[in-house]
Amino acid sequence: MKFKTDGSITHSGFNVRYSISGSYFPSSGTISSPSYPANYHNNAENNYVIKPPGATRIRLDFTSFILEGSEPSCRYDSVTIKRGTKYGTQLDKFCGTKSSFTRTYTASQLTLMFKTDRSVVRSGFRCVYSRYN
Ligand SMILES: [Ca+2]
């Protein structure tokens, strides 16, 4: 999303219902759901672009994962892993309460999509990503 202004006359702007994505480009780092380890909020849609420089494989270590719902439907709250952008091929979809787990993907860029529905919140997730080639 882009918000453009010119050089004169200001107004109060606008509010967006959904949280906006963060972009992560270091070779490794940590992503967590909004307010983690406190509960995330309803109606969230956060897209995190994971693009470690020079990566051909990317590793995701989920060190904590507590979302509403159960796999495989994940119809309430979910973390979806897409290849490339949010419009890319879906590689995985996670929800529910899971022990820490790791996935590796052959990709130079992933997008982690975190979506929540209108009710029931949990503490969410924490994910460490790293270049794995
Ligand atoms: Ca929910």
C-alpha cells in the first residue's frame, strides 16, 4: 500500500483496519505475531516478506506456535507460507497449538501470511528465519 501526499494542506489521514506488513531482508531474523507473547488481535492480516540476501533455501524455525483452530482446515486463524509474494504458490498452512518445529524451503523469497478471524485470540507465534544454502 502506498500513501502519497503533496506539499500543501494536511488532513488527519486515515485509519486502516488491518495491520500492515513488515519486510525483512537481513540474512536472518525473527518474526512474531502482533503483540507477541501477549495475544494477537482479531481481524489481523499481516504479510511478512522473508528475503535473505543470496538465499536459495530458507529455513523457518517456529519456536512458539499457539493459534486458534486446527489443521488442515485452519479456517479461523492461520499462518500461510507462500513462495515469493502473497500471490505465490502456497507451500504450507499452519494453525492450532504446535510444539516448536522447523521447515526448509527451496526459495529465494517467502511470504509469511498471518491472518485472524473475528473472535478468539491466542498468543500467536515466533519464527526465526535464516538463509539455509
Ligand atoms: Ca481467531
